[in-house]
Amino acid sequence: MDRNQDRKTAGTSKSKPASPAAGKGNIAGSMVAPVVPKDDGSREARIAREAYYRAERRGFAPGKELDDWLEAERELEQSQAAKH
């Protein structure tokens, strides 16, 4: 193989093309199963756990993560206010 041939093929690979969901940063396109956040008793951990369950109920479809978090936060605040 000559030097010009090396330049032409440098950086190319013969591997399979990436899946359509590859690199989009969402769980739905991932091969890794989501994990329930650990609840250490902190406010943030309780919100994260509830937000996870909200995402689970909607099939972990991307784009609603902030809504899940804010709704979980609002629900926690309401339940704490009701206790006092």
C-alpha cells in the first residue's frame, strides 16, 4: 500500500453504522436499563426518585425530563405543606 492510499482510508472504519438513536443522549435509545435513584432521605433524592417514576410511566420518552422534575418537586412541596 502506498502513502496516498493510507491517506484515503485514514479515519474510516468498516464497522456497522450507528443506530438512529446513537448519540442522542436519551435512555429510550440506549441499551442500558435506567436505574431507580437511591433515596438517601434528602429532598433532592426524593424528587429524583419521583421524577424517575414519572419518566417510567411515560416510557422514558425524551424531552419531558424537566417537567418530570418540576412536577415531582411540586408534589413533594404540597405533601410537606399538608403535614404542617
